[in-house]
Amino acid sequence: MFKKLLFSSVAFWALALPAQAADLPSRKGPPPAPPAPIFTWTGFHIGYNSGYGGAVYSANVAIANPFLGTTTRTFDQGGGWFIGGQVGYDYQFANGVVLGLESDMQWSDLGSSHQATTTASAPLLFTYANTRQNLDWFGTTRGRLGFAFGRLLPYVTGGVAYGEVSANGVQALAAGLVTSGYRRSTNVGWTAGAGLDISLSNRLSARAEYLYLQLPGVSAPAAGLTAPPLPALVGSFSTGLMQAHMVRAGVNYHFGGAGDFLPEGGVLAMLFQKPEVDWTGFYVGVNGGYGGGKVGGVTAFGQPGLAFSTYASNRTGGAIAGGQIGYNYQLANQIVLGVESDAQWSGVKAWHQATTVGVPGGFVFTDTPNGMSWFGTTRARLGFASGRALAYATGGVAYGEITTTGLQFAGALFSGSGARTHVGWTVGGGSEYALTQNLSLKAEYLYVSLDGVSGPAVGLGLTPFAGAFTTSRFTTNVTRVGLNWRFGGAAPAPVAASY
């Protein structure tokens, strides 16, 4: 009997306890949140880019008739803008390696140009020349190989390039010789380079990139007209490789990225989100890029009974590299005030070299380099901080050394040279992104304007010539990228408490 009672009691409490426990308040917390999506570069992207580039371009012209003929070889420094867009796909492996394919299409002003007009008291000394090589548009289709460091993707890239190459030239001499040629062709070549993508959000990224592009040149017939009764001249011209060293920056939108790329509230909320870092403090850094523009000049010579002057204009282009130091102060309303100084080595120059050999017995050689050997700027900066990014406008004083040298042999030897250090002005804008607590990446455009150079020139012939030269202002469009190291670290931006 006792065993039955014990068994019944155990059974009762076994059934009753779960029912009573159901009436007790629950001690379990809320269900665990799902894990945050892991960022990946895998997916399609589309975006735009812009930059500056250039190189040295060459050409050959040969024309003749039974009585005379000329061959001319020229070299010209070139440069120019380009702007366009890209589309591509990347796949990120588990070990961080990223493979991708990307195509881009660009409008382009890359090329070289040379214009020169000589007027004289003797009509037979009149000359005119206008030559140009240009890359009117281009595109590339490239493979990409990178390694992802979280939201940073350094990569190398290379593949096929294609674009429309054009060349034209006209030259006139008062002796009655006028020559011309023209050609436009779509050519295929290759490209290679490297860059860095930075994920600003799960679907938006910024980019800085260097590319070298090379396409075949063009060739076509050339013709020349002489004073009657001499017959016309016929021949051909050809250009060397159409190439370019290019520095560009851009933005990409990534489809199918992990999470939402817009903070709550849409585009404005993304642009005006609270800063994640405080930009206040000193910094030091390095930079590199490409620049160019156009420069002109006048050279005049005279002797008793004879005077002549030449106006010439050429494009400029070349690489730059240097460093900067500065200080920022971030206000509570996300405005950032700063001052920065930089010093740059500069390869930006204009260069025209031409050698003409004529039959019978003619020879003309011209070599006119004109460049900015170094420059620096001291600028104020006014920016707006959002998230980890800082967009800013900048302007101030510029200074640098402008050099020019001219040499020509055309029956007599003419030369002149000079170098001057000038103070001018600069204005531009850029953006900076905090990669780590101390390290940030910047992309920047600057317009730099400095005075030109003037000085004496001499001519040595049967009798001496006295002369002088002067160049126009040396203006340069600079596109550059760089790294800054901020001392003290990029601490979280201060947040005002409210009660």
C-alpha cells in the first residue's frame, strides 16, 4: 500500500510541476540577434571615373617631287583630361583573394599639339605650323587580381585597350610650300596598372588607380603644294605609339552587397551622417600624380634691315611626387578647418623637337623644352566630415621654378634660356578617407598658376642677331593621390550629451 501511495505522489508532482512552471514569469532573454552579414567584394559594380595623363608622342613626315623633298621627325610632350565610366564583376574567395573582370569607356582629350607662327620683315621668312595627335576616346577590358583586407582591396590589373587615334598637320612656307596630312583610326592595344578600392559602405566604394595604355599609331598619305611651275609633292606621314600614363579616381556602386548601403533616411542621411573620427590634429604624408596644361611663348630677333618673331604654343604634361604637412581642426557642426603645405618634384613640361632634312641641302633643327622643375603650395582647407570621409575645398599661394631653353638651327644658330622662381596661386578640392585610426587616403585636384620666364636670346649667322624671349603663364592641372599619417590617432568624434 505504501509503495502505491509513493508512486501516485511522484506521478502527481511530475504532471503538476510543468503546469505550474508555465504560470511562472519567464527568465529567458530575447532570441539572439542574427549574425551581422560578412562584407564581401563579390558581385557586380558600376561607376564613373576621371583623371589626367600623358606621354611623349612622335611623328615622321616625308614628301618629295623630282626636284626637292623633305623628311621631318618630331617629338612632342602631351597630356590631357579623360572622364568615363566602368562596369565589372568581382569574386572573393575564402582566403581573401579577389578575381574580377572590368570594362571602362572614356571620353578623352589626351594628346599633343604644337602651333608656331613666324612673321618677318622679309616675306620669305613667314612660316606656319599646326600639328596635333589625339586619343579621342578609349576603353579597356581588364582582368583584376587583388587581396581583400576587409574593406580595402589593393589590386593589379591588365588587359586589352582600344580607342580612336587621330593625327593631322598643316605647314606653310611663304616660299610657296604647303604640306598637309590627316588620319583617324580605331586601334587595339594593351593596358596594365594597379589601384586601391575602399568600401565606404556595403555598396559604395571609392577608387584610386594608375594605368599605362599603349595603342598603335596611324599612317596616311601626305601632300605638298609648291609654287608653279614646280610639280606637287607627294609622300606619307606616320605617328609613333599612342601611349599614356594615367592617374584617375572614381566611385563604384556594388549590386547585391551585404546589407543596406544607405543609412536610414536615404541619400541625405548617408551624406550627412555623424563623423566616425575626429580630424583634429597634425598630419604628414606623401603623394604622387600627373599634371599638365598648355604654355605659349614669343621669341623675337633682329639685325639691321631684318626682324622676325615666332609665337609658339605647346601642351604640357608630366608626373609629380612629393609630400605634405598640415593641421586640421574639427568644429562641433562637422565643419573642418585646416592649413596644409606641400613640396613637389615636377616632371611637368612642354617639349617640341623637330628635325627637317631637305633636298637639296636644307636642314632645320628645333629643340624647345619648357618646364616646371619643382613647386609647392600653402593652402587653407575648408571641409565637411561625414562618417569616415572628409570632402574639402582648398586654395592659397603657390611657388615654383619655371625653366625654359630654346635652340634652333636654320641657316643660323639661335638660342636662349632662363630659369625663374615665381610666386602665384592655386585652388582646388579633394576628399580624404580614414583607413585606420591614424592612416588616411586622399585624392585631390589642384589648378596651379605661376608666371612665365623672359630673357635675352642670341643668333649667330653671317652677322649676329640680338633677341629676347618671353613665355606665357605656366598653368597646370594637377591630379594626385596620397597617404596621410595623423598624429595621436583618429579618436571617435565627440558627441554632445543631452538630458
